Amino acid sequence: MREKCIIWGMGKNYETILNQINFEICKGNIEIVAIVCRSDDRYCTYRDGFPVIVKEGILNGVKFDYIIVSSSQFYKEIKMEAVSLGVSENRIINGEVFKIPLFDFGLYSRLIKNPVTIITDDCWGGYVYHYLGLEFSSPLINTFWDKTEYAKFIQKPLFYLETDLSMVREGDLKAGIYPIGRLGEQGDYVEILFVHCSSFAEAKQQWDRRRKRINTENIFVKMGFSMSDQNAPLYIKAFAECRYRKSLFYNGDENIEGKIYTDRFIWSESKKARVDHYNYFDYMRLEYPSIINVLKLLNGNEDYLREGLI
């Protein structure tokens, strides 16, 4: 489906994403219906074949699906301005996402229309939402788990997520102690470590706000561990039994559905060759030369791996 888009801004950052914009046009993903600028900056009526309008004209007969903000420096200010003009927040996109390797607007817009709730055992989910410029559709942001607790959680995450978060331990910023919370019922509960929160009140406030955004129709589960962990068989069983779409960052040989591993790690170890950041946990973080296409991964495409051997 071709989405009608407005580009807001035609300064330096516009120039840096113009080729990617045109590529998405060629793929049939988008159509640029206008470029927005300030009234005192409107020195032309067309730019690169796109009509140029002033910001006040956005809602005056211009039909569009999304606004692409080309200015990364003033993205927040422009977003607030667009919202004040009556544009919904979920229709405003940071143009920086067009710089993501192998970016595809069709895949990206699917995650806007059908937000993915990422269930994760560490900060990976929060990092992915930041990387893609998407709203947090999961309460599991800036949290950490004991792996055995997480293995239990992913067996029935909706059951635990539907219960209220209660306090196990209060945080103490001066003493370097983070708060711990609990989900579930007596005799059937899991505990979460809020390693980036200074108090339980802060953790619960963030948790309750983000829990409202859970999309039960689009859940993605991520887990990561090493075969050297003595509890690896327990984790493997729990992950295998998880019924949601999922991925496992794992360095074992078992043939597990959703396992993400690359021969790059084996190659570098066997040949003692230098491969930057070849620890497989590093590849969960997308700023490194990533082995995955995260948009394909989250959309359920099977060809999400970027590397392999024939």
C-alpha cells in the first residue's frame, strides 16, 4: 500500500535522507504529497518535484497518512507543533529512521499500525523501540531478569502482565540499590529487577503507564543466554514451549526454532581472526554491524538474517 507522506523541513537533514525517500517512492511504499516549511522560508512552490506548502496549510485540504520530520535536531519541537495543529502523534515520523540499513517503509508502517509488544529479558526491547523511533508498547523497558524467573514468565506472560505490580524491595539511590517488583499471585509469581529506576514508585508509575499499550495481538519474545550457563537446558525448554513469535540469541548447537547465531563467531574463534565485537550478545545491539534485519524480524519475515554460509 502506497502511503501519502508530507516531509516537514527542507534543510540540511532533508538532503541526507532524500535518496532514501526517493528509493521508497520507487518501491511503491510512499508518495510525497508536499514539503512543509515556515512561511518566511518559502522561496519556491516546488522542490525536487514536490509541492512546497507552509505549515499552516497542512490541514487545509492536503490528504496525508504520515509526516516525515527531516530535522533530527528539532524533531521534538516540530512534533509538538504538528500535534498542536491537530496531527496525531502516531502519524509523525522521525526522518532519521530512513538511515537504518535495509530500511523499508512498508515494514515500518506495519509496526505503527499494529504495534509490537516486545517481551525481553534485558534492555534489548527498549533499545529497539529507541532505534526505530517507535512508542514503547511494552512495560518491559529498562528492566532485567534472573533467567530462571524469565523462563517462567514467558510460559504465560499475559497472565502475569494482567496482575498488579507489587514491591519486593525498595530502591536506594545513594546505596546503589535498585527496586525489585513482583507479578502474579501467591504461590505463582515472578520477580523483575528495575535496574534503571531509583525507587519502586518510579518503576510502578512507568510500568502502569506502559502496560496500557500492550498489544496482545502482536507479541514478540526475545531471550538470550550462553550454553555455558548451568541452567541452559531449563531455558531451552522454556523457550521452545513459548507459543509467541520469538528469537533466541544463543551460542549452542541445538536446532531451536528462532535461534539467532552466526558462523562469524565460529569463524573468528577457529581462525583466531579479528572480527569487531564478535561476542554474540553484542549483536543484539543494533549499532554494531548487525546480523539481523530488525524490521523483518519483528514483522515475522523468515529471511531476517543478514549473514550465512552456502
